[in-house]
Amino acid sequence: MRSTLAFVLFLFTAQVSAQALPDFTRLVEEQGPSVVNVSTTQAARRSANPQVPGIEDDEINEFFRRFIPRQPGPGQGPGAGPAPRTPEARSLGSGFIATSDGYILTNAHVVEAADEINVRLTDKREFKAKVIGSDKRTDVAVIKIEATGLPAVKFGDPARLRVGEWVVAIGSPFGFENTVTAGIVSGKGRSLPQENLVPFIQTDVAINPGNSGGPLFNMRGEVVGMNSQIYSRTGGYMGLSFAIPIDLAMDIQNQLRSKGRVSRGRIGVVIQEVTKDMADSFGLKRPEGALVNSVEKGSPADKAGVEALDIIVKFDNKPVTASADLPRIVSSTRPGAQVGLQVWRKGAAKDLSITVGEIPEERVASRDSPRPRSAALAANRLGLVVSELSGEQKKELKISHGLVVDEVRPDARVEVRRGDVLLAIVSQGRVEELKSVAQLNKRLGELDKSSAVTLHVRRGETTLVLSVAGLADKG
């Protein structure tokens, strides 16, 4: 009796386990034909090698071919003979059919600088494709083949994705066409370095070179993302894969097809993340929003009354939870639109109205300007030796106030550099422009050792906001 009961329990457990595991077969059968293999070629070119003047790339390649052994590839090896000089295969990727009349979505980096683009369908038909448009900032490209009656994908809503939900990728990793991998959604709205316009979907789906541009499906067989990149220390899959939300990709596609370019909103501010120490300094209950480092003169933000050291907490009625949210929201806003903007200023919320501008490329200030110098004074509680700017220095830097850092002591409490200009100090929700050494020392003397302090700093032609680790004991 006991053995019979155990056997029945085993069968019940096995049945429950089988029901809990997803079955991807129907999804792959129905959606697989809409996924394509994208390969590009680029004609071989002879060009001067910038590192070795007077020697061309072909000569360098010949040197390495003759003196450094290489692993034989397909069709190579002893007795295979020399390979003919043919156009070089530059990249291999994936894509998916967006419309039955031949429009295909893929990654911009897959088709970048291609002389020829070839698309292979699952039924082995091959087509030459042309680029309709490409957007490097979001890594989305639209290509077109001359065909009709093609199996197009169904599109889903990435906003409905839940962390932990099963998802499936189909693509051509390393050229293995229609390879299926599966996993779960690991996170949403991820920001990656140099990729602040895309709220990536993070998954643990196995993605490798060749998967780029392929679709990410939910369990209803709807495309919710475009597989774009991985995070890896080895160059291969390590469990961190990122997909572009399909609603963003479709918006880019629509603009590329209708206008041939992508227009993005801009307001003309330099921002950074709000840390907990900074939030304490500004009197915020929690670290949120985008802290304004500087405002471009004459920009939409300047005309709307946005000031340096404002914290933007809402834009167009959308909350700005982290600084990375603002570029996404602004860039997706139609240029010319008038929207509401809420900032946290001097311990209170303030509502503004702004007319969104347009810019095609991100502007980055990188050129250093001459650093002002002045006579040294005694170090303050921050471990800094500062002095007041002369009239000539103010004119040169085009600022009306500030204290120049002449020396940074080894025990300094803040990561400033010699030549930086301290523009303002923020503490206990109070923002104070710095105009004299006595004013700064007086303010520092009023604060406890544990007080949260933030500095607005000018460095060359850029500005930044730095939090202070702590104050030295009063002397």
C-alpha cells in the first residue's frame, strides 16, 4: 500500500513539473519563418596603415599570414591551396520580417558600412537588400527586400513584460541559422554605458555573435524586443543579454521610413545622478530625479528658467526616478512640443513650462581651458586651499562668482582638483553661490561633522556636482 501511494505521488509530481515547464515548439514553428539571416560583405580595399607610415594594410596582412600560423577554417588546411581574393565578409547577424512586403528590422551595427547585404529566409530563398534607414544612437536599422507574401511577425507590448517571465530568442549565432534559445526577463529599463536613450530589456537568454538584430518573443509569440548586445568579460555569453524594446524600435522604423531620419527632443542641460548624500544636502526625502550640472545658454531649458543645481523630478507628467530616465523621456518627445517640467529648487518643488528643441547628436564638452591660479590661503574643513577669482579670471571663464582651488591636501574630503572652481555649496536644503573665502569658511563652520554637503564645481569647460565625504573637526 505504501509503495503504491509513493508511486502515485511520484506520477503526480512528475505531471506537475511537466506542466510547469514551458513548451516552445509551437511558438518556434509559427514564428521561426519570420526570422532571417543577414550577412554583409565589404569590398577589399587597400589603405595606408596609420600606425606604420608607408606600409599598406595588405602588406601587414601578408606578413602575418606568412609568419604567424593561423587555424584553418572551412575549406582550408594542408593541400587546400591559396584562397582567392574575394570581397571580405564583414558581419553576420539576424533580422525579422516586419511587413509582408519585405521590410526587415535588424541592428544598425549589422549593416553599417556594408557594400552588399544578403538576406536568407528559412525556406532557403536569398535576396539582396537595401538600407532604408539606420540610427546608430538606438542601433536600429530598416532594410528592404523585393518580395511579397512574406511571414511577418506579430508585435507585443514591452510594458506588459514582467521580470521572471519566459522569453525566447531566435537568430543565427555564429551563422547557425534559426537557433532557438530561451530564458527569463532579468530586468527592465536597464541603462548601459554610452547608451542612455534605450531602456534595455535584460534577459538571461543565450545571445552570441550573429544573434544581433534578431527578435525576442514572449510566450504568446509576439516580438517584444530586438536582441542587441551582451555584457561580457570574455566576448562570449555570460548570462547578461540586452534587447531593445520593440515599441522603441518600431518608432525608429516609422521615422526612418517616413522621413529618412530620426528627430529627437532636447532641452540643453548637463545632468548627473542624485546620490543619497546629495539628496540629504538638497532636502529631498530620497535620491531621485536628474541633477542639473549646467544649462546651455539660449537653450530651451535656459528660456524655461531651469537653473544649475535644480533637480528635475518630472518631465511631461512623467516621473524622473533616475537621471538616466530624463534623456529617454526628452528624446522621445516631439521637437516643438510645449510640456510641463517640475524641478526641486531650494527645498521646494517648482513647476515650469518648456518648449522642446531638437538636436541630431549629443554634444560633449571635452576641451580643457586654462586653469586660473591665485595666491594660497589656509586649508578649510574640506581639506582645500581656495582663493577668490580676480576680475580677469572671471572674464576669462565667463562666470560672475566662484573660488578657485589652489591646493588639495592629502586629507581632502572631496574629489576636486587643483584649478577647479567652486561655484556653490548645498547643505540642509540651502543653495549658496560662493563669492568669498570668508563666506565659504563661515558656512562650513556652521555645519556639523556629519552634515551632508554638496559642491557645484567648474572644471575646464564642464561643470559637475560632487558630494563631500565628511567635514573635518572644527579647529
